Amino acid sequence: MYRANRQRGVGLIEVLVALVVMAVGVLGYAGMQLMALRGAEAAGYRAQATLVAVDALERILLNADARATYFNMALWPTTTQAPGGTYPTACSSAACTSAALAAADLTELAWVAANSLPGGLIAAKNDCTGIPSPSCVVLSWDEMTPTLCLDGDAINTTGSCVVMEAMRL
């Protein structure tokens, strides 16, 4: 017997199911792209923080007479500066003492951190982890502070921080 009522083509339900499956796939792809962009942004901030930390380390090594000034956390800014403004130029055009150069370096490095990272702060500290340990340079951004990056006798690895060993004193 021949059925006159045989279906030809695709029904509306099948088309709707296919569209839902495709929409879920597109949303998943968009979510993966967003995560990749966030990861790339975080990697860029870490790379920039590493460059600033290396700059700080080089300044500390070059001005050995004033190392105590660099590693005194009380002398570093504790609140982020507003980005922009002119680059500090103390000691750029005239001879300075070691102490004046160290003070100028602290100001310049704080300016660079604030202009390179969102909410960027920098500090250097002796004995970073509270047990006999090396000195370090700490950069933080995104609501973190260098003090929060050095979590007691450990280094906070979950926040927006870069902690770089400076030297063993």
C-alpha cells in the first residue's frame, strides 16, 4: 500500500533544534574567546610588571650606597598615583648624591608602575617572606598592594602580583 502522506524535507521542529544546538555552540565559542582575551591581558600586565621590576633591580644594583633606602617599604607609595602627568625628572640633569638618586628612583618607579599597570604599585623589601630569605621587588595592580602580595611568610600567587628576587643581603 502506498502512503500519500509521506513527509518530505525537514520539519519545523528539526530546524528549531538545529538552531538551538548551533546557538549553544556559538555561545561556547564566544565564551572561549573572552577567556582567551582575559588571559592575554593578564599576560601583558605580568610582562609589563616584570619589565618594571627589572628596571628597579638595575637601579638598586647601580646605586649600592643607598640600598637601604630602596628596601625600606615605608618610603614607597602605598596608594596608587593617578596615571598621566609628567615624568619625574629629579637627578636627570644634575649630579646627585646616592640618597637623592634613590629618592628620585622611588618617585620615577612609582610613576612608571602607575602608568604601566591599572592601579600599579611598586615596593622593594628585605626578607620578603618573613623567614631568612632574599630581598625582592614587588609590583601589584588591580586592587592589590605590595603588602597583600607578600602574605605573611609566603608569596600570594593568586592575585595580580609579580614578586622578583632582588638579592641575598
